[in-house]
Amino acid sequence: MRPDTARRIRSFAPHWRLLTGAAVAQVAVACALRVVSLPRLRRLGRWVRPVIAVALPGEDDRVVWAIEATGRRLAPVSTCLVRALVGEMRLGSSERPLQLVIGVMRTENGALRSHAWLRDRERVLIGGTVDQEFSPIVQWGSAA
């Protein structure tokens, strides 16, 4: 292997670790949601926060990027709620209270559509900038 190729592979290792951690965390949360209620899972998130921090190391913007990037590829498993929960578990704390928001909107054909997002004060961290279109029906403060 050429030295520049080996150097390039080593430079991508932290990205792969972060992406792998984000994917594993989302699959675990998606499975947990099928057997545990949402409020209970949020409470359990406090206990797994140290594990999530090890699995998703790095700056907040890189963690958000990894959660969103892997979530798009795990679409059948990783819903907007799963992504928001993983983000809350990793980024939320007693010093940094986040809001998990679930909103609904009526589509053109009259059906209801729902969406979940994670907000840090007025800034949406995970779930896009959708809070103008969706009417919030539930807002939880951090389960710190």
C-alpha cells in the first residue's frame, strides 16, 4: 500500500467510527421503541448517555451530521423520532436542556402527517427546520 493511501485511510477512521456509532445507536433505539414506551426510553436514555458519548465522540455538529447521514440510509429503521432520541441522549444534559418536539400537519388530501425534531432553544439540531410547517402537539424538555 502506498504511504499516501495509508494516510488517507487513517484520516477517514474517525469518520467511520462516528458513522458506525450513529448507526448502531439508531438501530438500538429503534428496537427499544418496540418494547418500551417513549417516556420510559427517554428516562433510560440518562443511564446510557455515557455509552452513547463513547459511541458518538466529537463535536456536536459532527455528531448531528453522523446521525442525519446514517439515518437517511437506515430509513426503514431510523425514523425522525429515533434520530431525535439518539440526538437527545448524546447532546442533552442537565446543563444543556434540549426539547424533543412532535408535531403534525394536514396534507393536501386531508391526511395527518407527523414529524419529530430536536431543538436547542430556538435552533433545530436534528429533524430539519420544519417547526414552521408542523404544529407542535408534544414538547418534552430534556430527560437529563
